[in-house]
Amino acid sequence: MHRALVLALAIPMLLIGRADAQGPNPEGPWQWSGFYVGLGLGGGVAVQTQTLNDIIFGSFSERSSGGGALATATVGYDWPVNQNVVAGAFVDLDISGISNENFGFLSLPVDHRYSASIGGRIGYLMTPSTLWYLSGGYSRARFDYLLLGNFDFDGIFAGAGIEKRFAANLSMRAEYRYAHYFTETLLACGCGSFEGQADVHTARVTLVYSFGAEAPP
């Protein structure tokens, strides 16, 4: 699955690099400002740490991982800081098929259902049509634990990506994202508790439509 993450980013980035090597688009440069929407696909790996806390014997933790595909949708707004720097804010939703179906000595199988994120990005225009950027913000995810049910986790994320504008209103972006979700109590009693924590690595390729991003005359 880690190899799949690399390929999911490498292929579109190679295509973007090849397009840049062919020279600037005669209709560019493009305006990097205004609202946009996007839809994409990708894959990911969720690393789960499940901990049993016993008031007599102490704490015991076990880590496991599983992978799968995801679909993503995003809405955002970009604005130019100066001639080369672009800033933006966005909201996105990942519908996830990432799953770990294995029982461990302490850990239960778990499915990652979805993640909703709100954040910002800052990017540098390597060419008038190619933006390299960093992103980060807040994320909330739902995980379904076998026998215990659904639990919502709060967390933070950071990412890096590249976006290539192919036409006045169309671009393609490839992004890697890491999300860290904080520990939640899954089960508690007088003798102790059972807790979960998750880290999710994803790669996604998104087709973006920008409203009003007309090429300058």
C-alpha cells in the first residue's frame, strides 16, 4: 500500500513535469484567484494504536495498519499574495475504504469511514501554470471498531502537493497528506479503559474547476 501511495503521486507529477518541459502554455499565464471545486480519487494507510489500561497491571498497546481507496471532494478559495505566492483556504471530505480486518492480541479490526477537514495552503508558482504548495489544518474522522461501533476522532493534518493549470478553469493536483488523530476512549469501566489513536497517510489526485479564473488578455 505504501508503494501505491508513491505511484498515486508520482504518475501525475511526472505528467505535470512533462507538460512543463514542453514549454509555457500560449494561452497563459493563468489567474490563481477565486472559488473552486474539485473531485478526486486516491488511496491511503491507517495506522491504529489500541491501548488497554488496567488499574492493576498497567497499560498495554498494540499497533496495526490497513489500507484502501478513497474518494475526495473539495471546495476552496485562492488569492494571490504577490506575483509568485498563492494562499488559500479549503474544506474537503474523504469517503474512505481504508480498512484493517485483522484481529491482534489486543487490537480489534477497524474501518476508516470518512474524514472531514478544514485548512489552508500556501504555494509558490514555479511556472505561471504550476503551483507547488504546503497545506495544513484541522480534521475530524470516523472509525468503526468491530464490536464497539463508531467513534469520531479529532486531529490535525499536514500535506504537500503540486497543481497544474491546463486551461483557464481546469487544473489537476496531486497531494500527499498526513493526519494525526488524538487518543479517544472507546470503552471504560471501573477496572480500566480501552483507547484508540490513529495516524492516516493518504495520496490523492484531484481534478479542480475554478470559477472565474479567466486567462489574462
